[in-house]
Amino acid sequence: MPTLIHQRVRECRDGSYPKLICRVNAGWVVLGDSQFLRGYSLVLPDPVVPDLNALDESRRRDFLLSMATLGDVLLEITDAVRINYEILGNQEPALHGHVFPRYRDESEALRTRPVWFYDWSSAPFDPARDREIMQRIADGLRKRGSAG
């Protein structure tokens, strides 16, 4: 069953996805639809698979390493104090990994809670605003040999 993840991977392949950051060994790194946490990004596998367990050991390693390396870059280029990683697939039954930088200046009510408590409509993707962080993420991944 095609999902939004399938559609986004197709758009990444043809270069039409506006939130595309870069290609990595595992697939694609894209900026999150909402930027309530600056730098929130995702890793999308290519080809798309249902879940992490559907990948062979080598591709599984690539996918998880891509998430961790993206986290390293976010720690380097933002004021994040930690990174939260999530692989859910409950609404979109296709593997995709969320990478959330967490910040010291988050509101007290949200700082230690899961990101799903945030208002996701509060900071939609803005190409003009987000272009710089997307470029910095891509540069950081290339510097680490992760982006192609």
C-alpha cells in the first residue's frame, strides 16, 4: 500500500521534494513538515520498506547510522542539548526515522515530554527561513562522508 513516505521518496528521487536535504547511504534526509523544534528532520529509506525489521543487517545498520549521524550534525550546528530518535510507523506503515533536537530553552511544560505534545501547526516549513539549516545539515553530513 503506497503511503506518504512512498510519495516523498519518489519526490526525493526526482528532486521535486522541497524539504529534501540530501541523499545518504540509507536513503534520504528531509526536513520535518513542522519546525517547532528547529532542525527536526527525518531519514527515509530508499527503497521504502514496512519497518526496520524488513531490512537486512547491512541496510539496517546504514539506516540507524544515518539517524545517529544526523543527530551528531544537529548537535554540532544547533544549540540542542540532546537528540530524540523515534521510529513509529503507526500512522504511516512505512519505515521512517524522526530525529528531534531538544533545546534547553523549550518551555518547562514541554521540555521533558514527548514531542507529540507540541502544537505541530505552530511552525510550518518555510523555505526561505529553513534553507540555511537545510544547507548546514547537508554540509555536516557530507563532511562526515554520509551524504552523496
